[in-house]
Amino acid sequence: MTFSRSSSITFFILALFAVLINPAISSRASSFTKPPLSSIASYCESWRLAAETNNAGTWKVVPSQCENYVKNYISEGQFDKDYDLVASYAIAYAKTVKLGRDGKDAWVFDIDETLLSNIEYYKAHGYGSQPYDNTLFNEWVVKGTAPGFDASLRLYKALKKLGFTIILLTGRDESQRSITEKNLRDAGYFGWNRLLLRGKNDQGKAATLYKSEQRSKVVKEGYTIHGNTGDQWSDLQGFAVAARSFKVPNPMYYIP
């Protein structure tokens, strides 16, 4: 069978019309013809928003093209401004909570990338664009030199002044208790009620389950968890959750 030029044009127009009016075909076609974003910077800004809002799902590393974007976000001040705003919201909420006199009004904090900054470690490892190495990271932890964040110190001290009981809940191992306590004090944190770390029975548990179980034990002791601050969604979700949770920025890694 042969087609004239006009027949070929007519066939093309009809086929294109079919794609446009058929949602399934149109959707499938758009996935192949989706134009690239206008720039790497705009893509990385969108990626960071998706990651921070937990819309990106589980991800392993920062996209390689976004390494410089993450570096600039952290080193040029926007990260500090974002964290400071979260701290301000948390303090404003904390001031509305009516505390009892029994010391059972609690606020939970994660440690890494929440109270202590490991940015110096991640500078040497592509700002999260390189796969996580547990051995190398633990070698960094035992140095005990991680500084605190200005915003987290402000929030921590404000909560202490208001009268909240501070509970620290971290994915660090129990064997790292001494160096973690020393590092926290050196960074300016004092007067927490307890520091919960992974024990022998917690090894291998997903962070969401492990932290939920630890919070549940605290609640069973009669504490009310009014607030919870962490850099990972797994710090905040699960069960025995806080009345208000405050996610602080961290575009460098994701822990499920």
C-alpha cells in the first residue's frame, strides 16, 4: 500500500489528535518528551524541596549534579536561616504549652544534624553525593569534635528555661555514649534528662521503629511529649509521636 504526501500529513495529524485526547497515551508520551528544567540550580532547588517534604521517597545519595548546590545552600547562609526559622516556630509553640509541676512535660531531640553538626565530615564526602560509609562516619563520631548549630542551641536553651524535660534520642550506638555526652557538653548542651542510644536489641531496626519504641517507653513512664525536633522524618514519624514535630533542614542524607 502506498500513501501520497497529503495522506501522510493527514495520518500524522489524526495520530497526534488521538494522543492529545487519550489521557493514557498522552501521559505516556509526555514522560518521554518532558523537557529538561531550565537549569541545574532550579532542578536542585526543586529536588531539595521534594526531599525535605518527604515527597522524594527513599533516596541514597544527593544527585551528583546537585553537590555544588547543596554545598552553597549550607555554606552561604540559607541553611542557617532555614534552621533559625524552624527554631523560632518551635519556641513560639513551646511558649503556648501549659506545663505541669511534675517534670513530665518532655521535648525530644535527635542529635546528628539536629543538635550536632557533621557538616565538616560531609564536606569531605561530597555533601552527601557519595554513598554513606558507616566505618568512616563512626571514625568521625569518636573524634567528638562536632559543633552545635546556633539555632539548635537557641532552641535547646529556650526550652530548658521554659521548664521542659529534655530527652535526647539518637541512632548512635550505646558504645558511643561517653564521647557523645562529652561532645554535647563541649558544644554547649547541658541538663538533659536522659540520652537514649541503640542497645544490643536495637541493632538492625529501622530508625522509625527504633525511635518510636523508645518514645513509647517514655510515654509509658508518664511523660507527655509536647515537641520533637529532628532532621529526618524517621525521627518524627511512627507511633508515640509528639504533639508537634519540627523537621529541621538536611539535604545531605535520608534515613528511613
